[in-house]
Amino acid sequence: MIPAIFPRIAKRLAALALFGLAGLSGAQAAQTVLKVSAIPDEAPTELQRKFAPLGKYLEKEIGMKVEFVPVTDYAAVVESLATGKIDMAWLGGFTYVQSKIRTKGATIPIVQRQEDAAFTSKFITADSSIKTLADLKGKTFAFGAPSSTSGHLMPRYFLQQAGIDPDRDFKTVAYSGAHDATVAFVQAGKVDAGVLNASVWDKLVEQHKVDPGKVRVFAVTPPYFDYNWTVRGGLDPDLRKKLTEAFLRLDPTNPAHREIMALQRTVKYIPTRSENYAGIEAAARTAGLIK
């Protein structure tokens, strides 16, 4: 009897060993590529250009390939985080709130630019008769994407706080889909006015892609928390820590980091947390954009 038992035990041990190796191989395979995306608040080519140096930096810092995954719209970023198709995403405050609700709190914001702790949106026009928010009544107007924090949610919220209901008081409301597209709408005379985030406006002026002699800023929102880098639920905690520390080490005085920081339009990354976006969530509920 004894000789017959040993072969069976040996087979079971061998099977367990193979199972363990297969499981290890699967875990390693899942960690060979970090898939990253971003809300499409600018043209796809611009998003790719901005991310390229940052992606190379992160590859060196975390020791794995970093792949940028473009998406078609804001909702696709939220869904991709929720389903594990991407590991990390550049989100606006509102899209982070949407991802938190979609995943029942599983997504984790890790860092934000220092500027995002007090972000603003700028109202622009080429119409000489528009000088204040009140002058927008009866005019045509363009927001950015419906899920944009700085191109829709917070401007809509602050308009409502000023006693203006865009759906009732504007002649028409359009959604350009992106901040640079909103500027193009206003500059081409497709709408009387629009709103976009302050950072993109400043960049377009610096790059001479908008003529501030024709298109001007006539109002600015109060500050609010906005963009952040968020990781999916279930991402390895050690990898999450490495990513966070990599962002926090970026320094504009370091020549190797200068291009990264310039393209990301920041002087410093700082830690962030879910509680910072409670005001965004409250504004979204007030504006009727989430229930």
C-alpha cells in the first residue's frame, strides 16, 4: 500500500507547485504595463504631446512600461477605471466624483498640481456688449464637455449662484466638447460667449492661438479644487506608493524635470484626497448633474 500512496502525494505536490507558479506568472503579467489615460478636455494630439515626457519619467521611476490609452469622451475614462481597463487617469474634479460614485469609493486620487487646489474658469467673449455675467441673458453660450468640471459644472454652478439659469436665460447652449474648441467657437462667432479653464486659456494666449484683442475674459469664477491623478481600485498599494512618490519628486529646478512640469503647467505636485472634492460633489448635486 505504501508504494502506491507516494506517487499520488508526489502528483498532488507537483500540481500545487505548478498552480503556484501559474498564479505568480499571472500576477507578474498584470504588472508589466501601467495603462494611463486622461479626460479628453483638449485635442487628442495635444494630450499625447503633454503626456509623452511624463510617461517616460514614470517608466524609469516605477520600473515598468507606461502606455497612454486615448479615450473618446469623459464617460469612457470613468468606465475604464471602473472596469480595470486603465490603471491611472488624469481626471477633473467632477469626473473623479463620478468615478467615486461609479466604483463605490474604490478609485483613489493620489496627487494634484499645486494650482488645482485653487483652480478657476474664465468666461470669454468677442461681443463688446457683454461686460458682466448679467449681460449673458439672451445670448448664445458654449460650455465645454458636459462632464467637465472647469468647462461646465463649476461655471454652471456659479452662474446659478449669480441668479442665472443657463437653460432658461441663454438663447442657446452649446457643448463644444473641449476647452480649446470653446475658444474656437467664440473666436469664430459661432456663440456670443463661452467658458473654459484658466490654464488652457493662458496656454492658448501664450501660444498665440487666440487673439486677446478680439476675444477677452470678462469674468472669472471663485476658486475650487479641480484636476487630479486617480488610480483604479485594486491597484497594488506598493505601485500606488511608487507613483505618488514619483509625482512628488518632480522639481522644475531640475533640468531633467523642466519639460515635464512645463507641459503639465505646474510648479509642484502635492498629495490629495477624496475629501477635497466634497465641494465639487455638492455643486454637482445642486446643479442637478448627479442625483
